[in-house]
Amino acid sequence: MATPSVIRAVPSVGPTGGGNLVQIYGDGFSVPEIDWTVTGVSSEPSPSVQVLFDDVPAIRVDVARSNLLLVRPPVSPIISVVIRMTQNPALTFSTTGGKRIIRSTGDWIANGFRSGQTIRVSKTASNNRNYHIQDVSASTLTLLTSDAVVDEGPLTGVILESREYGEGFVTLTVRNLDANGLPVPGEEVVVEEGYKFQRVQTGSETDLTRVVRQLVRELRKQVIPNVGLSYHSEFDPETGDLLNITGMASLPGIALTGPNLSENMFYSIHGYFVSETVEGTKYLREAPRTHDLSFDFVCISDSLFELVNLQALLIQWARRNTTLSVYRDPEDLSLGSVEYEMELTGSLPMNLESNESNIRYFSGGIIIRGVDIEDMIGFSDMPIGIINEVENIELGLNQTGESFDVGPSPGSAP
């Protein structure tokens, strides 16, 4: 065996919840002995490589080749704490020589700040927002070039803090193991800041949000433009006066609420399927689970005749649109679109009771069937297991410079 080396991790950023697939490229990884049965199916080999994120071992490590590991990281080992700047130093926000926050006294590192963190600044005139630390020294925080920094300062009384919740860089350790699962002395490589844990950004667009947005767009295009998706309403003890439904600038209007999700596996392909990494390594994935999205809606008008016409128009829309079409990838229309079954639900009862205004309404529901719910926002490739396709090759442990199937080590230093 030989001392392992690490060239890069792909991707180098993953969710704080762990479990995603990370490919670690390098060399000198100990390949496990595989016990082939008479039928040609291999048993689960004993671990031959251990990968640590800080001091926490990976959930799973598969040695695809002597220069490639397929790893599932653990939940972020970074302690979830609130880190604050102390000593009330004067801060200078500068764009000269990079985007930086410079303190007059004290120590950023001693306060617990480190690269990879997201920080929040408040009580300034021009720089009250979130920033992302790229590098740290005792006196200077160097920020990402994409951060919006305005030259300002020196200022006192500024609040600067980081609510980590598992975010930041960790040390990546790869070590070879012997037949008993113990570390082999001297066969270990340590990469400082080799991997970054990042929270899932719930404000990012997903397939689910695109489906909801497409529904609103189609209603606006084919029925009436005044369609609103109600995110929340203020508490109102008088729920019968319609004043708590939504805030609409004009009438008539349609107020949507939802979606409510219920699992419906009728539309799922069930079981598992094979996917492939960018380097050609195959792995197993679970088929996505499918859900029905249900929306409630209220159609509102201050004219009875207009409301009746709107009721007829909505029924006609539902009859013409039995499916909802959504592009697979809005950045690549050549990939085509997905058609989801869609229908109107309820009897659309008309409410003509007196209230504090002359507003009348009818209500009902819309259901979209079989929407895939898969992967975390901003992250993908959640593996179930690795498929070993090496055949008719003697798997020795001394192959450190060549792969079994593709030759020299891939990639280059970042």
C-alpha cells in the first residue's frame, strides 16, 4: 500500500444534513479484497478506507478505484452556535484590494469566525446585509467578490454575528485501513478546509416551485390576470366577513392557497434506477416519490353577473386544460416538458350571504397529480449504493497510479 493523496472533492460543497454523493479524486486509496461467489456476485467487502469530516466518519465510503472514492458525508459536525464580534472595535468596510471588513482591535479568529461562514451585519449606514467569509485573519475578514460591500467607516457600535447552524469548512481526512479495519500507520492525508457544509437555501427555485408558478401563470393568461397566491393572512376573529382572505388591489380576482401535499405513488416508477457520475461511475438511486398538489381557491367579485361569468370561464379553463405543462429545465428547452394531470375539484358553491360589503364569491379546488419530490434544494445525486462493475480483473492492493478501467488519475489540482 502507499500514502494516499487527495486532488479534489466533487462537489466540494454539500448540505448540512449530509447523505449526498461526494467523489474524492486522488491516489493511493486501498482497494478492498472482494470475495466473488460461484455466481459472480460479490459480497460486501470490509472497509479499506476511512474518510473523516473533521473528526466524524462518513456514513459510507466506497472505493470505486485506487484513485476515486464515493463518499456520503455525515451530518455537519460544526457546532450550531451564534458567534458574535466582541470588544466593540471600529469597523472599516473596504473595497480596495478586495472586499474586506477590517477591525481596529480584537481578533476575528479568537471570536470564532472562519472561512465559509455567512455573517450578518447591522447598525451601519450602508452595509446592513449578509456577507460570506472567504478568508480570515486576526484583523480582516475577506469576503466573496460577489458580496455587495460599500466603502464605509471606521464605525463603532456595529453588530456583526454568524449563526452557524452547521455551516462552514471542515478538515477532510482520508486514511487507509488494514484487514482488521484499523488505520495503517503513515497512510493518511489531511486536507484543511477540504469540504464545506452549507444550509439548504429554501429561497431557491425548485421543480415544485416551478409547478406552482406555472399554475398561477396559466390562470392569469387564460382566465383573469388578477390571480394571487396567498402566503399567509393576519389573524382575524371575524372569519365570515371575507376581509381575511387576501389583499387584492382590484376585482374580480382569484385567491389561491396551498399547495397541500399528499403522497400518491401511483405515478412513481417505484424501486431503484441506475444513475452515473460525470466520470462514468454508476450508482444506485431510489426513484423519486410522487405527490399530489391540492390548492383551494376563492373567486371574488362585487358584481353577481361578473362572478357567474367567472365561474363559467373557470369551468371552461379546466375542461380545456386537463394537464399542466412544465419545462424540465427552463435553461434548456430542448429537454422538453413534463405533463402533470390536473383537474378542478368541488362544486364551486356560490356564496351570496350578506356581509360588511357587497362582495360575493365562490370557492373550489385544483389538484395537480404526480409531482416528483426529489433531492434537496440546491443539491442532488443522493445515492442508495454503488454498483461495482469491475470484472475479470485481479484486484490487488498495490495499484496506486492507475485505475482498473480508465488509466491515470483524473482531474487536476483546483
